[in-house]
Amino acid sequence: MRVAYAMNSKSEIGICVIGAGRAGLIHAHHFRKNVPFARLVAVVDPSQEAAEKAIHELEINRYYTDYTQALDDQDIDAVVVVTPTIYHKEIVVAAARAGKHVLCEKPMAMNEQECDEMIAACESAGVTLQMAFMRRFDDSFIEAKRQIDSGAIGEVVLVKSLTRGPSKPMPWMYDLKKSNGPLAEVNSHDIDTLRWFAESEISEVYATGGNFRNREIRHEYPDFYDSVALTAKFSDGKQGSIDGALYVQYGYDSRVEVVGTEGVIFLGQTHEKSIVVAGRDHQLKRPFMNSWRSLFKEAYLAEDTDFIASILEGRNPRVTGYDGKMAVKVVEAGNRSIGSGSVVKLD
Amino acid sequence: MRVAYAMNSKSEIGICVIGAGRAGLIHAHHFRKNVPFARLVAVVDPSQEAAEKAIHELEINRYYTDYTQALDDQDIDAVVVVTPTIYHKEIVVAAARAGKHVLCEKPMAMNEQECDEMIAACESAGVTLQMAFMRRFDDSFIEAKRQIDSGAIGEVVLVKSLTRGPSKPMPWMYDLKKSNGPLAEVNSHDIDTLRWFAESEISEVYATGGNFRNREIRHEYPDFYDSVALTAKFSDGKQGSIDGALYVQYGYDSRVEVVGTEGVIFLGQTHEKSIVVAGRDHQLKRPFMNSWRSLFKEAYLAEDTDFIASILEGRNPRVTGYDGKMAVKVVEAGNRSIGSGSVVKLD
Amino acid sequence: MRVAYAMNSKSEIGICVIGAGRAGLIHAHHFRKNVPFARLVAVVDPSQEAAEKAIHELEINRYYTDYTQALDDQDIDAVVVVTPTIYHKEIVVAAARAGKHVLCEKPMAMNEQECDEMIAACESAGVTLQMAFMRRFDDSFIEAKRQIDSGAIGEVVLVKSLTRGPSKPMPWMYDLKKSNGPLAEVNSHDIDTLRWFAESEISEVYATGGNFRNREIRHEYPDFYDSVALTAKFSDGKQGSIDGALYVQYGYDSRVEVVGTEGVIFLGQTHEKSIVVAGRDHQLKRPFMNSWRSLFKEAYLAEDTDFIASILEGRNPRVTGYDGKMAVKVVEAGNRSIGSGSVVKLD
Amino acid sequence: MRVAYAMNSKSEIGICVIGAGRAGLIHAHHFRKNVPFARLVAVVDPSQEAAEKAIHELEINRYYTDYTQALDDQDIDAVVVVTPTIYHKEIVVAAARAGKHVLCEKPMAMNEQECDEMIAACESAGVTLQMAFMRRFDDSFIEAKRQIDSGAIGEVVLVKSLTRGPSKPMPWMYDLKKSNGPLAEVNSHDIDTLRWFAESEISEVYATGGNFRNREIRHEYPDFYDSVALTAKFSDGKQGSIDGALYVQYGYDSRVEVVGTEGVIFLGQTHEKSIVVAGRDHQLKRPFMNSWRSLFKEAYLAEDTDFIASILEGRNPRVTGYDGKMAVKVVEAGNRSIGSGSVVKLD
């Protein structure tokens, strides 16, 4: 198959990464060098400085500060949307109309309706829309899914997933209208994992949120929460549990536990390096995982590679717009539950 | 101090264990041999056969099949109540009236009102009432509490605790009116840990429960659940999360995670022996923890020892009737939430 | 069987612990309370103060400062020898002649010839001689042996065992003529484990030793080593590797690794409590195992219990004088190798 | 600095990988795409089929079946030597004479004299000679070295390192004259780690080897061993311990332990994925590390990157020909010790 691709030079997919921030550059570097049958054509960033810095670092020569110009670029076959969430809908719809395939970072959009528009636009245009839930491409997650499917733990009863980030939130996150909060920013992945492992849709959620680590902005952003605990019911009766936090300071912490009728799966790694030191304090000390960039490094590459493969093979992507939309629905429901203090049912 | 006790023969506390089942015998063996200043006088069990077997095994010579007779026995200073929960209130109240100190197994009683009666009876009689939340006497739990108090993780934000048991439930557990379900039977400990580590009272709970592993009794006991996930709010805003399960089959699993503003504590051990084997299947294999009797072996002894010490020293026990009652309240609220599908506030 | 014992009051074995130090008291406490069919009669210590303190703590009323008087005590059926090694031979031989069964702490004696005399004396007298290699009674070690025997790792190729102690050596250890060094004091256990798991005798050793942590006594005790690495060949070709150290300061460290033709077994636990803490330093911190008293607590009791059982059942003990002697031979060979810098063959 | 390089097109180093086997292709892929300022020009393999397959996979267009022709290629500035060890000396000397920089896979050569010739040739020609001990570029190893240097464990006393490979040896390995055995093939890395962490030279070794897993070739290759245990003394008195094995079947196992005067460092990871599964067998099961390609993936890239950087910066490589030679000396001494059964001193 790879031979067949190589023979047809048309089969190389021209890529433009929209958004030259940290996550954008991860994708860009992969497409620049390590994704077969992809060619990084350009980056887009409204900041000319950021865009110039990016292309220098990437050793490419084309950038745009206006994404609409990139959509006119005939060398570009596909875009990777890594902008703030509030721009996702507009850009994805425009990209679809311009006939570009789309790899869209999470969360998909600000609300369910935006997701519907994005999905419809991509379907109309016949372009691929892949959601960037990279955990689905992580070897350990894939092995977990394989074990679940093989019946190693019987039938799934409860899926627990947590994500906690070490860093101080960026100011725009404080405004829930712009960020949808940690449920969107950090727990979108957990929601997707729950759905993937349970193979069922979440029908009901209850969540509690509070601001414990960013107290200085309580007055200005009273709705902001940096810690959330959520219990979910699936439509088939299964149970789900998520917790999320920002600025936990001790490290990047992401773990999943799947309880079945006959067994359990633990997923995740809390240490960064394979070294343990003990000294006169009689303590075994091990560096905590520092960042999602360490933990999911390989997964990003696998995700980008599969995006290209799905386009070339004309098949559905492994994570779809529907997956993105369902996660957004749960985010919305969770935020409503935090606000109201009540259980929120999803239609 | 030990010398002082030893000089006064009156300071030896005569013990009677009421209920000669598995947990009862654990207490009985400790009091028989390993608890300073305690003397095991008798056991009580309505089954004469069980009682006889117990005293033979314990190498003592006194038993009762009627607990009221034990309460008349002047050699008995204190009772350990290890009967089914539905009998706790009656026995504890009677024991208090007979002037006996009480160590009461969890859950304390079937409902809050029973707890109030038990507390009142013990207060009136001036006897000690200690709740048997043995985890509070476990070295690792104590160290966790010490770390929390020392500020090692900043301020507590979220306490998560889970308990899952390997064995098929005993038939009487299926009837929630008799057992109050897994929230009472297995998660009472988790509820107590949440309160202990958060140093706050739970004010609101949402829980979801289902019967996944005991489907054959669904028709007869439609309310029975063997898997539960619960989210709690504390009155001071902290967050709590509990999951519980019966008949998970893979082992006894009990773990706690405390997330603070600046750190995290992991508590618990999933393996039974310190051995790992790898063979041609390229798998590292390690025996799972088999039972709470292995995991909390030392904690039971420490609990029994502290019960005696608190009596002799005339101080409050480390876990009180109030602690028992507050756990019962959360059990009741959780069960109501499972039944109604709504959030339940505790007064 | 227990019933049968209980019926015959003669079957209770009267115990005297000779040596009221730390390890002696561990045995004494077990025999005092937790070993079935044993009765702690007396302790012996040349220091009257130590002996008095011990019987007070043990709540018994008999002690001797001269062990020969204890050997005349008809209530005493068996002695536990926990004195400095240099006295082992004399005491064990005398005990055997007095008809007392013997549980002898490791190392068995200062040299092979002493061991032979001890074995001969016990055989002549028809008394049990058990060596106190308590690791053979540890659940994890027993499970490892069971796995080996079951073929889980194919055939054994290499057995590695290490023991490192945290504490500053006691002054008498510096004189190799009195202590035989760390190979005897800490690695006797490892040598026994090698023999047990390999089921073969060590035929050749090479060892290197050095004094790294007690440099202040280098001039006075130039032969003393506090760190040793040893490679062994077994008579059937298997391989062995041992390291030992005193005063490592970071904790008590004892681990075994068994490499087979098709697998590997890891044995040992480096942490003390089941708690891990991570804070702002981005380090997972876990308390190191503090002492052999924590790690092998249960093993001591099982050892003492089996000693009594072997006497009552008239069977050979699970660890014999021969096992003790073979370990002493390897200690002697290792020390000669350290001294000469050459490989030493065992006859 | 990167800018400076980029401005000067001469600063891009043309690379030729000699030997298109598994390890050769790892290097080739890195130089093809991920090593800054490097350009993969060609591969060499005596098998035309292997060479053609390689360049197709690498998407380059030049190969040679005769390495001397590659040395005439002016586009090639540096060679990576990944042939069987017996050819290393000839190729490296020729490459040096042709003015090519050299990255040489381990083991460096068959004996010390060959190493000397290689070092001399590279020095005369003024080309870089880097040994491919990739563990020196592994993040965890680097962190261990940093911790050692920081005094976290006091002064180093004992360095233990082991490497065990899962696969059946390739037939050429059976002939020690061609392979120098597992000490060379698998333990060269361990020897280098001992020297690196101890910062001292090994002065004395004793080793024992045996053939346990490849018994069918015992008659044809009586000297072959597939399991080796080695004890080393360093010239400054430190201690070392190595074990190595081929065809252990349970997985790829590589771990290091550094014991200091005040602490210990554990280095290595035995599991492959961050997943643990427990089922009805009450076992925690975790996939064992499968291959050095998984464990040291990042280290290979870092090594290749630093090779180029050292050339461009005109500095010494982080691992030198001297390091390669010292490892070869220890291999030779170890093999002599296995053969003679005696301790072997290194001059």
C-alpha cells in the first residue's frame, strides 16, 4: 500500500496548521517530518511574529496571518485547527467549504449547535473531519480497549478518568463563556475515553466545581472552577466518573480505571523518567510526569499519521465529528449541573 | 503508664464479643492475646454451635447464646458488637444501660435516629462508645492524615475513596431494608475517610447504583445495586468521590486519593505479596490483594488496643458515635439519591 | 490435630530465650502470646538489668543470668539462642546435652567445625536443631519457591540476593574475628536463599569487600568491610550473586531476583507504608522500608510456630543445622576471597 | 546557534549508514528526518537486496554494496558503522583515512589492539570517533548521573547493571571468536555504565558463564555461554556487578542500581505500556518491556543528534573511542575469567 501511495505524487497531502501555539507546533513538526504522505505547506497565526518564528523553526517558507487566505491556497489539502475553541466553528465550516480536510483540536466547539454546523459543512463538502482526541491513538489506551473488547474484565461497569494539569490557567480560561472551563479544556479527553470504553452515550451527569487554587480571581470570575468532580450515567446503565483540575502544581496527572464485572484495568503513568532515588531521608523519590507533551508524545504522531491515512484510504477517521459533539454535550451538561447544583439529563 | 495499669488489677478490661462470625473472631483473637490490659471473657452468638466453636478456638470457657445474659455478667466491662447491623441499636442501647463500654462495628445502625438513641444511651450511662472504623488506626492512613495536616499537599480539595470486595454478597445483603446496600456495607469506611481527611461534613450527594454482577436476583430485589458511584459536596465546598462494588472477583481493592491545592496523596496497596513473576507470556504478574483481613490486619489490633486505652485513660475514643452517625446519614442520602435519581441535601 | 495437642497438656513446649536483645525479644513476645502450644518460661541474659526489664515487658516471672542454670530448669523444653555468634557453639552443645530443643539464630557459628559439633551434639541428644532463617517462612519467599518449583520460570539459572542495613554497625562487628563481617551478619540470609532456590550447593565464590561508610575505624580494623559483592558458582553450574552492606542509611533493603531459562521472579518490597505523596517539587515520595522488623514481622512468627510444630510432630525442622553450616562455609569462603583477592573453592 | 548553522549550507553533514540491519535502519531513519543539520546520503550493505529495500523504505536514492565506494563519495561527511563487530576495525580505519567522521556501534572491536588502531587512525585524520553507547543519551541515565554528581547518594560504592535479551541468539553469536559472547553483545552497555557512573576504571574482574538456554549447540560451541555473572573491582576500590543473558524469553530487561554511601538509585523500567489488568485470576498483569527499541527509542535519536552537534561544534563526542576500548578490555578480561575460572586483572 505504501508503494502505491509513493507512486502517485498526488497522494501527498498538503497540510496547513492554523494556530502556531504550543500544541499547533507539535502537529506542525510531525507533519513536517514524520507523517508519511504528508507535506507541511504553511502555518497560520494572526500574530505575524508568531507565524514567522514558527516557519523559521519548522524550516518551511509559507505562512498566513489570515486563515481565509490559506483556504485559497491550492497546495493545501487539509488543515489542522489549533486555535482557541471560540474560533473552531467558523474556521472548520470555512475550511470545509473550501474543500479542505479537517483535523480539529478539542474541544470541538463552544456548544452542540456549532458542532452540528461543522459536521454538516464537512459532510456537504465531502471532506474528512477528524477530532483530535489523541488518547485514542495512544498504545496503552489502545491496548486497554483491546483488553476490554477481549472480555478480560468481563463487561464494563464503571469507567473513571481524570486529568489534572500543573500550570496556572491562562487568563482567557477564567471566562467560562470563552473557555467552557476545565471540563472543556482538560476533561474533554476524559469524556471521550468514557464514551469509547463504555461504548454507550452519557445520559445524565452531576458535577460539582470550585475555585480552590486561583482565589485571586474569584470576584472577577465567580463562575470559574479549577477543580471538578463529575458522576455520569450511561444510557445503558453503566457508570462514569471524572475529575479534573487546573494548576495542581505537583505534575501532569492523567489516569483511567475501568471496572468490569470480573476485573479491572489501570491505565496511566505518573512518573516521568525511569529513575528512583533514595537517600538519607528514607524516601523513595521519583519525578512526577511533567506534561501531556511527554505522556502523549507518540500518540500525537500516531493521530496525525492516521489522519493522513484515513484521507488517502477514503475511510472514516477513527475519531469523528460526532465524537467531538458528544463530548461538547457532556461539557455543557456538566457546566449546567455545576451552576444549578442539580442532575442534568442529556437528551 | 503501663506500670501503673499493671499495678491495679481492676484496670484489666473484661471483654465480650457479640457475634462470632469472621470479623467477630478477628476482634476476639486480638483481645484474647494481643491487646494490653484486656481480658477476653466470653463470646455471644445465637447459634450455640458457632459459639462453642469460637470458644474452643479461642481457648476460653464462657459463651452465651443470649446477649442479655452477657450484659448481666459482672466480669464483662465492655462489649464488641459484631452482629448484623439491624441488631446494633438494640444491643448497644442495652449494653450502655448495663454499664458496658461499647466498640460497635460499622455501619453503626440502619438510620440516623437509631444512631441518636445509641449515642444518647451511652452518654447517659457514661460509657465509651467507639465506632470500628479501623482504617483510622492503619499506619498508612495515619501517615496520610499527618501529611495532610502538615500541609504537604496544601489545602485539601478533593478526597476520593473506593472499596470493592471480591466475594459474592451474602443473601441478606440483597434486601436493602436489612443491609442498606453496598454504600453501608462496604463504603461506610470510605465515607468516614472522606470526613476525616476533609475535616468537614458532607452536605450534598449524588449517587448512581446498578446491579451488574448479581443479575439473577434482579427480579426479587430490584433495588439492589452491587456497584455505586457517588459525588459529594462538603459544607465548606470541598469535593468528594466514592465508588463501591461487591463481587468484583479480581480481589479486594481499597484505595484513597487526596488532591490538595499543591499536591496529591495516593493511599492503598493492590498487591498481596511482594513477589512479581514474568514468564514466556511477557507479562509481569503480581497477586492481587485478597482480602481486607490481609490489608487491615494491623489496623484491627491497633483499633482494639486503642479502645481499651481510651477506657483506661478516661478519654474520648478516636472514632466516636458521632462519626458513626454521620456515615449513616451519608449512606441514607446516597441510597435516596440512587432511588430518586436526584441530588440529596443533608440537613 | 490442634484438638489432639490441646488434650495433652504435656504437649505444650516450655521455651527459654537466651539473649534478651532486640531479636531475642521478638521471639520472646511471639512465644509468650502467639505461638500455639508454646509457653514462654524464662529469658536468659548476662545483664541482670536487661533480663529484669525483659521479663517485666513480657509479663513473665523467671529469668537467669547464667544460661547453664536455665538448662537445668525442667520446665524448659527448648531454647532459642539469640546471643552473639561467638557463644552459639558452646550454648547449643550444652543445650543439646541437657536435652533441650534448639532454635538457633543466624549465623550458626563462627566456622564450619563449630557447626559440625553443634549438629553432632543435637543428633546424639535426639533434639531438634532449627536454624532461624526466617525468610524461609515469609509468605512471599514461600510463594517464590512454589513458583520456581511449578516451572513458572523454567529452570533456575541465576539467583541474586541482596541485604543492606541502614544502621551504623555495632562496635563488635568491626572485628571480623568476632563477627565474620557483613557476609555473616547480613548476608547469611542471602546465602541461604541462594541454596534454597537453586537447590544446589555453592562450590566456588569470589568476593570483593571495602569499607566505605565507616572510614574512621579503618586504621584500627583494616580488614573490616561494610560493602561486599560476591559471585558464586553452584556445583551444578547455576550462578549466584550477592551484595551486602551495613550503614547504607537510606533504609533496610532486601531483595531477591531469580532468573530462569524462561522467566524471572522479583521478590522484595522497598517501601514501608502504602502511601505516596507528591507536592510542588514534582516528586512522588514514598517512605523506604525502615527495618527487617517491619519486613519480616510475620515471618518470625511463622518460624517460631513451625519450630514448635516440628517438635510436636516429631519431624525435621524446615531449616536444619546442615543449612546453617553450609551458609557458614560460604561466609568463610567469601571472607577468604576478600582477603586473598582470589576465587575460593569450597570442598 | 541553529540560525548560524542554517545559514551555512556546508554545515549540513552528509551521512552514510554502513550496515542495513535493524539497528542500522534505526540510525538511518533518524538521520533521514529528525537529526538537525544532518542529511542521509546513502546506505551500504553487502546484500544488494537489503540495500535496495532500505533506500526504498528511507525514500533516498543512493546505496552501495561495497563500503569503500561510499568512502569515495564526496557527499558523505560521516559514516555510521553498524556492521558485525569483526568488520569494525577495517571499516573505521578506512573511513578515518578517507576523512569521514565515525559513529561506531558497540562493541567497538574484537580486541584492545583493534581499538587502538581505530583510535589512532581517527586521531591522525582529525575526524570525530564516537562510540554508540546510547544509554549515555537516555534521559533517565542522564538524570541518574546528575543525581550522582549532585551527591544525592553520597559517594558511589557499588554499580550494578544488567541486560537480558528475549530473543534466540543469531547463529553467528555462538562462535565466541566472532561475537565475543554476550559480555560483548549485550553487556558492553553495562560495562560502559559502570565506568561512567563510577568514574573509575575496572581493574579486576571475575565472571562465570554457562549455556542454559541453547543446549542444543553445546557440543558444537562448548565455549558459548548465554548467561553470565560478573563481579568487578575498580582501581579506586569501588565495586561493580553485571549480569547478562540471551534468550531469556520473558522480555527485554535492562536495569541499573547505584549504591552510594548514603543512598541508592534505581534505574530502568520493566513494563512496556502504562496498563495493568487484573481479572478473575486475582493477578495484576502488566506487559513486560519488549525490546531495547522501545526502551531506548529516544536515546538513539539524542545520540545521533549529539554526534552531528559535536562535529559541527568541533568538540569531543560525549562517548569516545577510549570509552569503547575500555569496554572491550573488560569484555576480554571477563571472557578470560570465564575460561580460566580465575580472577583476571586488567593492566
